Amino acid sequence: MVQDRLRDGKRIAQLLASELTGDQSTLATVVVADADPDVEATDDGAFAYRVVHVADSDALTTDDRGRPTLADSTADVDAELTEIATVSVQPDRAQVGFSTAADRAVEAATTANLDVVSTAGTATDDTALIGITDGVDAKRVVPVFTAVVAAVSTTPA
């Protein structure tokens, strides 16, 4: 039985980023962007990175570790970039704010037994906030991203 659980928000966010960029099938069009490797967790949640869906694979390249990244020449490619989530870190958790397809995110998170922290549904703020309180949950949140990417991929422009 494992007694030590990973409860460090920054490390959980790093594990999540690895899960997202390591999935070369379902999430091959998802990129971690604007990552702050020196982020320090705060009680309110410090910004760690954005998660972006790239509609055109020509706007993607692979880094030296085999992870998808935005190509340097994205200005030359007419690629639609959609921010689907932001990840922030608190001392004991990471939080993922899904700003796109929030209803799908809540549904998938509930199915995965993840902590749905809030679901704002006003006209100006449609964000689902999912808490990741354990390193194991970094894997369990991948289906939430998969559901959101499926919604974005089928939404007409």
C-alpha cells in the first residue's frame, strides 16, 4: 500500500503537462503553452500554463523530447488556436479551469470522480474549475481533456 501521496500543486501540474504532451493519439493537437517553470504556488492559485488546441497540425512541431509544440512559423500558417484551459497551482493542488466546453468538462470530471470545484455559468464567465489534489489524478483528468478536445474539434468555426 502506498502511503506517500503526491500533494504538491506544482509537481501535480508538471505531471499533468507530461500526460497531456505524452498522449500522441487522442491529444496530439493539444499543446502546453506559456508555461512558467519557476511558478511558485500561492493560496489563490498561481498561473502555471495554458492548454491550447491547435486545429491545423501544420502549426505543430515536435521538440527534442517528442512532445508537440507550436511551430515557430505559426504566423505563416492560418491555424486556429483555441485555449481550452489554464492550469494554476496552490500549495496542495493544481486547478484546471476549462474555459471551452465547460459543460463537457464537468460531465467528464464527474464521471472520473474528480473534484469539480466550481462551475460558473454566467454570460461573461463559463468556466469549469477542476481540482487535482493527488498526483494520480493527473492521469484521471486526461479523459476530461479528451472530451473537451472532441467538443472543440466538432464545433463549426
